[in-house]
Amino acid sequence: MTSNQPIVFLNGQLVPESQAGIPIRDRGFIYGDAVFDAARTFNGIPFKLPEHIRRLYDSLRYVRIDPGIGMDEMEQWSRRVVEHNHPLLPPGQDMWVMQRVTRGVEGGPDDGTPTVLIETHAIPFAARAPLYRHGARVTTPSVPRVPPRFMSPRAKTHNYLNLVLGDLEAQGTDPGSWAVLLDETGNLTEGRGSNIFLVKDGAVATPKGQYVLEGITRRTVLDLSQGLGLETAERDLDLFDAYTADEAFLTSTSLCICPVSAINGAPVANGNPPGPVTRRLMQAFSDLAGMDFEEQYLAHL
């Protein structure tokens, strides 16, 4: 390894990212037979990494993959990759750190041996910075979220095609908008890597955990909301709730809390987010993270 190249952890070794490769018959590539998780850094320090690792291992148990290493070791290697790679970023930048585990190569002598990869890449602050000045526009595509009776969304797997198709339709309807898929009965679920929250009369609500990937940031915001004394609920939310909400925001590992300005073209917060509840939660999250995440985004405008 050289000190000026990013590295990855691949199957027990640290190697330069430029030299890492996955076999063409890896089941993660062929079938999407893999799980992953992703934490982000603040000033180069991974945020809530143990929680992300625990969720990774829950996903692994759900799809019956044994990664061959324990949670503590996965966390230690993740921190080591970050410690090497973060100083290579420009000032003011942070990164995702992702753990990916596939069922391994199909056929051959290593059949059944999992592929374990830990890698990082920079968060696109410049591309997303306008969201914190103007708010995110949300589109609900006609593509429904796969229901949990077919495959649980609570496992973070490589099979994202359902969410990708929703994104493609949303982009065709309103370029630059963020898709949030509905379920079969018309309730809000989630987007590709994001959860949605609505605020009405000061109360904060988000879709039930059974129907979405229960984001680590989602859980953090629920806890912060309760800590601020706000009425907080996980419940079914439909488009009536969305169109009549006083405020709305998205949560994700990289976005943290992102105010929403419109849903299917209907203005939220008078089209001038964030509203007062969202602002309180954004400030509380920044305090918890130890840095002003909104300012970090806006600095890249």
C-alpha cells in the first residue's frame, strides 16, 4: 500500500482500492445476493458505527450469510480504512464507510465462502447543497414498494431495483426530485436510502418500521423528537397526510435531516422550509453529531 492512495478491506487484507476486484461469478454481482450498510463520518470520525454494524449483522442473519468475522472485527477494520482514507480528502469533506458482504463466488473451490468488502467514498456535498437552501422536492412514483410479505425492507440488501425504478420514474416526472414509494394501499414508505417524516400541529410522524428500512438516522430523529418533548409516532401516512402536513423532511445517513419543500408539486411549509419543528431537530442532530451538518453542505454552494 502507498500512503497517497485510498485503500479497502477485501477478504482479510487491506489493499489499494485501485487493485481491488470482485470475481465475475460473485453472487452479489450475479443475483444481488448480498447485504451492506453505510455509516458517515463527521470530521473524519464515523458516526454511530456500532449501530450500523449491528444492523449489518441483522441483515446477514435475515439472508443467512455468515461473514466469517465478528462485529468487533468488522468495526475495527472499518475504522482503520477510514483513518487511512479520510486524510486523502479535500478540507471540509467527509465520507461514507460501507461494509458489503456477498454469499461469495458460485461454483469452484471457494463456493460458499463469503466476499467481505469495506470501502469508503466521498459524500457529494456540492451536488446536494442546494437542498438545504431550497428544500428537497419529493415525488411519489406509480412503482409501489415491494411489500414485506414478499421480502422484508428491514434488511439492507444489494437488491435495490425496486427503489431504482421508483427513482427513474420520479426523475422523469420532476428531474432532481427525491422518490418516496407508496405501498399497495397508498401509504408512504421510503426512498432509495431515505426515510420520510411529516409534521402536523407540532407532532412528528414517520411510516411504521415494518414497511421500511429502519434507518439509523430515522431512529436517532425519533429519539431526539421524544427528547425535545414532541409528540412522536410511527404510523400509516397517506398522501392526504402528506399534502396537509405543516412540515416534512427526509432523513438519511448522509443527508442527516433534509427539509422538504414540496410533495408531488404541493408546497410544504409554504414552500419555504425548514419549518420550526424541523429546524429544532436539525439543531439537535448537529449538537449530537458535534458539527453543523447543514453548514457543511451550504459551504459547498
